Amino acid sequence: MATANPANAIEFGKHNYGATMTSWTITAAADISAEVNPGEEVGQILECLAQHGTVMGLSDHATGGTVFTVTLENSSWADAAAVQTALQALSLSTAGAMTVA
């Protein structure tokens, strides 16, 4: 068995991915937890986000189905405001005026 290198520190909050990961927390105007079929609102949100990165994950929803996090690899979105503007431009009926942090 190999000897552990004492210089290899274990750190909480560190993830070893091959590329930069960016997470966006999205708050929808209403419960979108049932909007998960192809073409429905969650799919449209993910498709919009995928224009500037690879979708790596979608968290569980919280707060009555209104809050969730999407993680992108190699995101080229400028900031949360740019994501928010793009998502609001979708004019989704259930998610409505989403906010992004």
C-alpha cells in the first residue's frame, strides 16, 4: 500500500473537476416542480443556460418548488444579472419574473 503524502490536505468545499464550475441559484415566481417534461419550463430554463455552458447538475427544489440551483461547467455567463435577464426574457407563465443569485 502506498504511503499518504502529508502535503495532500483534505479541504471542505473543494471539488476536483476538469473545468470551472459555476452555480446559479434561481428563484421562480411560483412552484415549477411539476414543470419537468420536455418543453416545459424547467427544460426551457436549462436550455437557455446551456447556451453559455454545459449543465452539470440541477439541485432539488426548495421553498415550495420555487428555489433551485443549476451548476454549469465552463460557464461564459457574465454574471447573475445576465442570467436573470436571459431567463426573464423567456416570459415563462409559471416561473415568471425569476431572480438569480
